[in-house]
Amino acid sequence: MQILTEISENLQKGKAKIVTQLVQQALDNGIPADDILQQGMMPGMDIIATKFKNNEVFVPEVLVAARAMNQGTALLKPHLDSATSVIGKCVLGTVKGDLHDIGKNLVRMMLEGKGIEVIDLGVDVPAEKFVAAIAEHKPECVALSALLTTTMGEISATIQAIEAAGLRDSVTILVGGAPVTDSFCSEVGADIYQPDAASAAEAAKAAILARK
Ligand code: B1M
């Protein structure tokens, strides 16, 4: 359908105003919200995610596309059947002591683009807040971001707190951020390390589906 292609193309260009107008027009024309999401917006975000991974677009382009996705999704939310469009939940945050959130916000957008509901705890999140959010929201996945070598240890502290609360087996733990590595992931007992937001979302989706 032409209008869905236009939504995808404008989303990739970060034209939030046009995307929201087209989404409203598509709803008014009787196109189901789930089709608008799955056949218009998500393919657009997938293209951006792949280009970002391949260094064909950079942070500013991703952020404007993400904003367009957010605004379009907000319009669709009341019309969406959550059972068919949401595949699972992920609690996300930048660990205690760390205020960097640009990468985390990209991870959030990519997760949402994969149909994962994100409980975003923000930045400077203490271990106990992650534990409380897992107990409350019962996610399949927890995503921990750290940008400073001095805050990497908080990833370990958070995983230990999740274990101590008896919640470790209920979640797949994903870790990332510039100083984080695959071997660090193994050392601290996390499940998955991914170097970028798009790969993180792909891995989270696979982990959530594997738990079903
Ligand atoms: Co800061 N900072 N910063 N900083 N900052 C770095 C990280 C640093 C490398 C700069 C440097 O010295 N070269 C350095 C860390 C050195 C180290 O620890 N080894 C540093 C420092 C030292 C500091 C301060 C201590 C500076 C000071 O005050 N003296 C201070 C600390 C504040 C704090 O957190 N307590 C500080 C502050 C800040 C600002 C507030 C000014 C600002 C943050 C603004 C914000 O986030 N809202 C800032 C910025 C912007 C940076 C740099 C320049 C850029 C970071 C960024 O957003 N990159 C950074 C230098 C650099 O990285 N080159 C730097 C873009 C973003 C898309 O990439 O976040 O890496 P990134 O996310 C990537 C991947 O890492 C991955 O996906 C993204 C790509 O798709 N990813 C995940 C991230 N999280 C993931 C989670 C996953 C999976 C993948 O799964 C869960």
C-alpha cells in the first residue's frame, strides 16, 4: 500500500510531522493500526537500524528517525491490540553513577521497533531499582547500559542483586555500552553482550521468543 511505503520513507528521513499526518490519514482510511506499525513504521526503523549498524547513517539520523517512530507510535497506541503487537517486556536502564543516555535511548527505540515493551528506568539507576522493576513488571529481559569504566562494576552489582532477590532465572540479561565486552559479559554472569543498539534489539527479540 502506497501510504505505508510513504510512512516508512518519511520515518527514515526523520520527518516526524509528516509521519504523524500519514499515520492519522491511514487510520482514517481504515487501515488497521497493526498493519501501519508492522508494514510501515517497523520496516522503516529496521532499514535505519541496518544502516546504522553498517555506518551508513549516524546518531543524529537515528535520533530523528526514533523521534518520528515515537510520535507515530503514540498515535497508534490506543488502536493497537497489545496481544498481537507486543512480543514481550524489557526493563532497561543506565547503571548507577552513569548519566550517559544516548546509547540507551537508541537501544530503547530499537527494542520498541522489534515489538518489545520497554520499561525505561532512565540513568543513574541503582541495583535495587532494577530488582523492584523486575518484580513489578515481570519482564523476560533486562538491559543494562554503562559508558564509563568506573560504572561497569555496577553491572556486576546489579546482576548480583537480581540473583539475591531470586529473580535471575526469570530474565535474560543483556549488557552493553562502549567499555563493555563479551568477556566482561561472561565474567559478570550476564547472558548476552551486543556492541550496538540494533544487534541488542535483535538479540533481545530472539531471547524473548526462545522463552515462550
Ligand atoms: Co562522557 N565520557 N563523561 N559525557 N562521553 C565518554 C563515555 C568518554 C569515553 C569520553 C572520553 O574521555 N573519551 C569518557 C569515559 C572514559 C572511560 O570511562 N573510559 C567519558 C567521561 C570521562 C565522562 C565524565 C566523567 C566527564 C567528566 O565529568 N569529567 C562525565 C561522567 C558523567 C556521569 O556519567 N557520571 C561525562 C559526561 C558526559 C556528558 C553528560 C557531557 C555527555 C552525556 C550526555 C548524555 O548521554 N545525555 C557525555 C558524552 C556525550 C560522552 C561521549 C562524547 C559520547 C557518548 C555517546 O553518547 N555516544 C563519550 C565519548 C565516546 O563515546 N566517544 C563520553 C553516542 C552513543 C550512540 O554511543 O552510548 O556508546 P554509546 O552507545 C552505543 C553502544 O555503546 C551501544 O549502542 C550504541 C550504538 O548503537 N550500547 C549498548 C550502549 N548501551 C548499550 C546497551 C546494550 C547494548 C548496546 O544492551 C543493554
